[in-house]
Amino acid sequence: MKNLIAELLVKLAQKEEESKELVAQVEALEIVVTALLRQMAQNEQQALIKSVEGALEAARPDSQVPVQDSEMLQQYVKKLLRHPRS
């Protein structure tokens, strides 16, 4: 029983570390995208945003992907492009 609990704790620690790495990757990408958008002229920004949103719309996942997941992805992309970090 102690071995099982120890194994579960090790797996939990590994998952937590993986989660931290993913958060760091996402935050780094947000910083990069925000910096790139700030370097672009307004009309270029709008063209890029429309292009990304159009590509996202065209790549709608099939019915195997939960609608909630798809909507969450769209919300994050919209937030990132239209309301970048300050």
C-alpha cells in the first residue's frame, strides 16, 4: 500500500511539473505574439487577425472534439489577438 501511494505521489509530481512547463510555454508564446503585434502597423495587425480567425474557422474540428474545447480555443485565440497582454 505504501508503494502504491509513493508511486501515485511521484506521478502527481511529474504531472505538476509538466503542467508548469506548459504554462511557461503558453506565457512565452503570449509574450512573443504580443511583441510581434505591437511592431505591426494597425492595418497589418487587422489583416493578420482576420487571417488567423479565418484559418481557425476553416479548421473546425470534427464532431469527436467537444464543442466546449473548440469554443475555449477560439476564445483564447481571440483574447490573444484582440486583447494582447499589457
